[in-house]
Amino acid sequence: MTPLLETRGLSKTFGGLKAVQKVDLCIGADRIVSVIGPNGAGKTTFFNCLSGIYRPDGGAILLEGRDITGRAPHQVCRLGVSRTFQNIRLFPEMTVLENVLVAQFQHRSISPLPLLLHSPHFRDEEKRSRDEALAFLDFVGLASHAEKISSSLAYGLQRRLEIARALATRPRLLLLDEPAAGMNPQEAVDMVRLISRIRERGLAILLIEHHMKVVMSISDDILVLDHGVPIAHGAPEKVRNDPQVIKAYLGEEVTP
Ligand SMILES: Nc1ncnc2c1ncn2[C@@H]1O[C@H](COP(=O)(O)OP(=O)(O)OP(=O)(O)O)[C@@H](O)[C@H]1O
Ligand SMILES: [Mg+2]
């Protein structure tokens, strides 16, 4: 069966630095695949290539067998790949609800004419968007915060809002860059639950995460990068006991 997303020999260099080197990866629909590795291993760069922020300088990205290498971020998003950022990127002065509405409008191609004319069609559309946005907020546990200014939310809640915004673009594949970063153990457990519920909606998830408990408990498959090079790939049990992985993580916790 054709995987939802596949990379073949994906590579990205910055000057002389080989940030991502020949990465092969397959993600099936409704799978959770994690990308782990020490700081600077190339994880975010890999995401930036997948989401169209960087143009890879080698290899290919296939979405359901179709080559999407080099597509711009908005095109990749329209094709069903959405992401969150390691450094949260919200509209800080907007409300929580407005942040989700903006994501929806960015995704849809809505003619401005009904909006300018304030036609009944526009009012229907506006109501539908609002209801949908509220449903996404409810899904991530933020319904009661809808009217708050997003920068006033606690950090962990802002991460949830980022996920609601990504979901509002109706992806088939969601890329999460360290969704549990800076969270306490209970918040990290809650994040695992949320990620599982997203998968239950039929989405595939590609996850970058340093919390090994999160990674080991939730992943179907794990890819390990070290200095841009894939050094291990497989089920959590296999990866956890891989001597090269243990070496790359020397001094860091690999086992939960
Ligand atoms: N735009 C850029 N220009 C030059 N070098 C870059 C750029 N982006 C990333 N790098 C370099 O590429 C390497 C990989 O960085 P990247 O951010 O992908 O690592 P990472 O695995 O996400 O690390 P972390 O766990 O700290 O988030 C690093 O050496 C980084 O300094
Ligand atoms: Mg990173």
C-alpha cells in the first residue's frame, strides 16, 4: 500500500553543515512516528523540509505517491500536511478563538465578495466557521478559554492552541515539534492522551519529542537522527536497546 508520506534520501545542507542526510521514512495513515535525536540532530530541519519552509537539496518527498518536493508551505498545508512549531507561533494579541479562525481562513479559499456585501451566505459561513473553531478548541480542552487573549494563556495551554490551529486546517498528517516541551510530568501525560485522540480521528502524526516517556509510550515507529544521519529506525523496543542510540544519547535518559 502507498504510504501517506514518504521521504527518499531527503537531505539539507547549510553552507558546509549537513543538517539532514539521506533520510528515508514512511508514514502510514493513522500511524504515530517519532523523530528523536540529540540537540542539533536535524529534527526541526527535517520538519522544515517536509512543510515546505526549506527546499531540500537532495531526495524527494512523496504524499500518497505524489512528489511534493519543493512545494511552498501554503501548498503543502492545502495538500493536508500541517504543523506546530518548536517555538510557539500564535497571534499573541488575538483571542484564542480568533487564532483558530485565522488558521481556518488561511486554509480555505473564500471569496471576499460575500464578506464585503455582508450577505446571508457570509453570515452562514461565519457562523459555521465559529462553530467549527469552537469544536476544535473543545477537542483540545480550551473551550472555556475561547475569549481570552492568547498570550495570557499558560505555556502548556498555548501549545494546545497551536495544535487546535493546526487541526483547523484539516490535515491528514500533523507534524508536532516538541509539543510537550517545558511541560511537567502530568501535563506531558495529558499531551500523550491528546495525541492519541488526534490519531483516533484518523490522522497520522509525526512527532519530535525529547520526553522519552512520551515517545516510547505512543510511537509505532521511531527514527533516530544524529548529526543529520539516520542511525536507527524501528519499533520503540528495538530503538531503545540499540547501542548506537544509547551512545548518541550518552548522558541523556533513553529509557522511560
Ligand atoms: N537556517 C539555518 N541556517 C544555518 N544552520 C541551521 C539553520 N537551521 C538549522 N541549522 C543548523 O542545523 C543543525 C540542525 O538543527 P535543527 O534545528 O534541525 O536541530 P534539532 O534536532 O531540531 O535540535 P533541537 O533538539 O535543539 O531542536 C544545527 O547545527 C543548526 O545549527
Ligand atoms: Mg528542533
